[in-house]
Amino acid sequence: MDNAQPNSLVKAGGLSSDPTAFLFNDQQLGLYRQHLEKGLALVEKRLTATAKPFSGKTPRALAKAFSKLDLNTPLSDVNAALTELEQLYLDDAVYFHHRHYVAHLNCPVVVPSLLAELILSALNTSVDTWDQSGGATFIEQSLVDWTAKRIGFDQDADGIFTSGGTQSNLMAMLLARDNACQQYFGHNVREHGLPPEAKRLQIFCSELSHFSIQKAAALLGLGYDAVVAVPCDRHFAMDIAALNTALEAAKAAGKLPMAVVATAGTTDFGSIDPIAKVAKVAKEVGAWCHVDAAYGCGLLVSSKQRWRLSGIELADSVTVDYHKAFFQPVSCSALLVKNKAHLSVVTWHADYLNPLSQRQEGTPNLVDKSLQTTRRFDALKLWLTLRIMGADAIGQGFEAAMLLARRTYLLLLSEPDIEVLHQPQLSAVVFRFRPAGLVGDWDRLNKAIRQAVMASGQAMIAATQVKGRQYLKFTLLNPATTISDMQGVVEMIKQQGQRLLAQFSEHHNLEEVAHG
Ligand SMILES: *Cc1c(COP(=O)(O)O)cnc(C)c1O
């Protein structure tokens, strides 16, 4: 410390900088409760005060408020800090619970999961080793086993909670890579690094699979070049004939199939690849079969529609994102594997942490099968959700979102100025504003519509490109959103569309409109 004078311990603003005054422990339960109550009051205030999912503020406008902050000097007290926070964050946050938030794969969260967040952050459990978690380790393991059973895996299965689908997919590709190098070249990558022949390995996934597969290939030393994008059929699901063609071409070129990835719920369309067929082909060519069910995992708890994941039990690994389809707060995700032996790829026995002797004694250390070391006890959120609400309630919530997507699709079909691209498989609908009989730059117009809706803050919708064309997208994950909410959102889109169209013909230049 460069300034050790005693008066430097007390700040002018009145906040004591004695850290023990703020430590969470049995002496500070009053302070803990006080902070929580203030936080709760703030959340309550925001949720009742605003009727919109977003303020519509631009990043440039908000950035100004951040430019003059002095983070070296604390504010006078918690009230001042929360007042500031309201202006810097809550006023312009994006509210996923709002019924007009229909943009990305963000779900509203259930209250039992928030209760879990409160407990797990207070105790600050880390589920890496038994001696940092105790019973928490068994809670996570029970949920891994429960999910594996829902998938249809047997006793040999295992898994681990991760930070999200990206990490789950990375880990799946890591296991697939090391397995392939062992199988094809008798080479242990963990010990010796990549062999030169690794250049021959390829990953096959649909052209609509998530970009985290490409990222994984890059991180694993294979490069984007190793990923073969297999064309989809007209339902946006992987075309099996095209997969076979791609595999044959690879073979002819001296390449080796490392993994075949089936996406159960593509991010844009919610389309589901033919899982059983993909798994069969993967098996025939000796490749690892991974199912990315980051989005479609909600079907695992749907009694009515579970069948749409049939074949998932044939996979070698499965990604599930509870923070997308199970109404859980970020982060809450897992990777499940059919054969637990493969998880040893990420095992490292550190003398100080998880010595081999502990494993031999039967002490469960989840870090033995995790990429992360210190790790949040995210499993508690799913645990309290299942114990308070039950799995069926979650499944019904996901079913409600799917039904809403179906109704929204029918609504869009009935709109003459809207062109719908597909029938929703899960709860995403892709469409565009395109009045018949007119010519124009529809790409620019739809981009401008999305921007205008977002700037109004009345609704949040998404956008995507399909074969180079600009589309709009709804991702519906809120069981409280009704079809009349969606009628309102569609009305907004049409109004903005007509308004922009009028400006367009006035100026004969849509570019001006989009940027004006
Ligand atoms: C969202 C998504 C991912 C990535 O998951 P994160 O939790 O965002 O890391 C992977 N695959 C699919 C199909 C997704 O929709």
C-alpha cells in the first residue's frame, strides 16, 4: 500500500472502506437483507414502471453517460450506487420477461431459479471439488443423470454442467477429435499434441448449424476448413443424401470423418435434423455423433412432443441449454456423453486439488470431467425448478411457446403484405414484409423495419439473412405471450413497413430512409 495513513481507511463520502464491514457472514446478515431489499425494490420499480421491453436508446447516446465516471472513487452509499445503476443499466436494459420480447433465444426465467441464484451466490459454492461443494456435487450429478436418462442414455452415461452451448459444443468436438486421433492414428493428442495427420479430419454439420462448431474447430487446431457445411432440405433440416455425398467426396479426397453434428433446433428456424438417420450414417463411417440440442432440448420434458427428438439416444454426446428452453437464468447448460470414459480427455490430477488418490477412494470431484476449474453451482437453479414446479410444468411452458409459434405462423400467412418462409418446427418464425405487386429493395426495407421497431422500444424482434436476403424473425419462448400480443407486434411491423415504404417512394431512395 502506498498510502497507509489511518484516515485513508474512511472515505469522505461516508462509506467505510474497511472491507470487513461488507463481508458476507453471520455478522452482516442485516446488511445483506438491507441490500437485497433495496435491490428487490429497484427491480419491482422497473418492472412496474415500464410497459416496454427496451428504451430504444442508441449505444452512442448511452455511452456518453459512461464517459465521465470515476471508478476509483466510490459513491456515498448503496442508495447512490443503485440510483446511478438505474440510469446506467436498468433504464435501458433489455427485458426478456416482457411479452413483446420476441427476438433471440432468451427465455423469461422462473421464480424458483431466482431463489436458487440467491442461495448459490450467497454460499458461493464452487462445484469443482468435493471439498469446495459437499452436497452440491451430488445435486449436479443427479441432474446430469436425470438429463442423461431423459435422452435415453444408459448407466455408462455421464456429463457436466457448462457455461453454455458454446462450451458444450467445444467440449464435444474435443472428445470427438481425441477419439478420432486414437482410432485412426493410434495417437494420444492429450499427451503429444496434434499429429500431422490431423489435417485429414473433418466435421460434418448442416449449413444452418451453430457457429460455435466452427469456433471449436479453430480452437482445436483443425481450422474452419475442417468443417463441411452440408446443405439443408426445404424444411431447413440436414439433407441426408447431401450428407452421404459430402462423406463420399471426403473419402475420395483422403479425408477422415471426425464427427457428424445433428442440430436439434437450429438457431434461426428451430428446424430439427433427422437425428436417427444422421446417427446411423455417423456410425457407418465410424465418426462421432454429436447432437446440438441447445434449443430443442425443451422437447426432452414435453410429454406430447418428446418423439421429435427420437434418435437422440444414439448420439455420442448431446448439448443442452437449460438457459434457452428450461426457463433458467444464464448460465445453465450441460454436455452429456453416452460413454463416460471419454470424459477422461479433460482429466488432470492436481496434487493440491483433486489428487488421483481421492478418485481411488471414491471422492467425487466434478473438475475431473470439466474444462472449467472454479465453476458456478448453476445446477441448483434447475434443481429448485424441478423440485418446486416439476419437469412437466417446464415442458408445458415450452409447448405453449411452440403453439404460439404455430398460431403466429397462421397469423402471418393471413397477412397479404407478409411473406412467411417456413412452417415453425419449434418456436422460431422467419418472414419478411413484402407487399405484393411492388418492386423495391426489400432487404433494406426489412432492415429498416427492424431498426424502427427496436428504436420504438415497443417490441424486440430479430433479423437474419437467408440465401443473401434479409428477413425478420420471431423467437418465441414466453408462455405468457398471447396471440393478441403477437397481433400487436405484427401490426407494428406493418405500420413501420408502410411508413418506410411511403418515405421510400417519396425519396425514390430507400437507402436514405434506412439511414435517416
Ligand atoms: C445458442 C446456441 C448455441 C450456443 O449456446 P450458448 O449457450 O449461447 O453458448 C449452440 N447451438 C445452438 C443450436 C444454439 O442455438
